[in-house]
Amino acid sequence: MAEEKKTEAKKEKKASKKERSTLSKKVQTIVDSVKELSLIEVSELVKALEDEFGVSAAAPAVAAAPVAGAANGEAAEEKTEFDVVLKDGGSNKIQAIKAVRQLK
């Protein structure tokens, strides 16, 4: 199983190298700059870009099938608690944990 993950990781790296080779020089410079930012700084950057351009970085909502009970006019209960698994915080683990806690 560990070897499958390593193989998958190698494939992803090769794919990302291909994608980078198609980027313009300006875009590649920006990508390289973003790599050097901490998780908190990237979060600030996203918010600044959203404000500047009036866009949202959130994934678009997908229409879902009606929930049982919703057909009867009952409102579906909204999920308010989530389990977060931090697989890798990189070199800024403390900042990553703080960023997750800010979302509470």
C-alpha cells in the first residue's frame, strides 16, 4: 500500500511539472512566490483577491437530491459540526492548526 502511494505521488509530480511547463513566466513567478508563503498568509491572499475582484474561492454548490423529510415540508437539519483531519501542515504546523481553529 505504501508503494502505491509513492507511485501515485510520483505520477502527480510528473503531471504538475507538465502543467507548470504550460504556464506563462508571470504566472510561474506568482506560483513560486505563493509557495514561500505560510498558510495564514495564503489565507490572507485569498481573502484579498476575493475582495479585489469580487469573486469567491469557494467551490460551487452542487444541486443535491431532496433529503428525506424535505418532501413533507420539513426543513433538513444543517450540519454544524465537522471532523477535520490535518494530514500535513508542512513546515508551519502551528500556524495550520491556528488557521483551522479560527474557522470555529
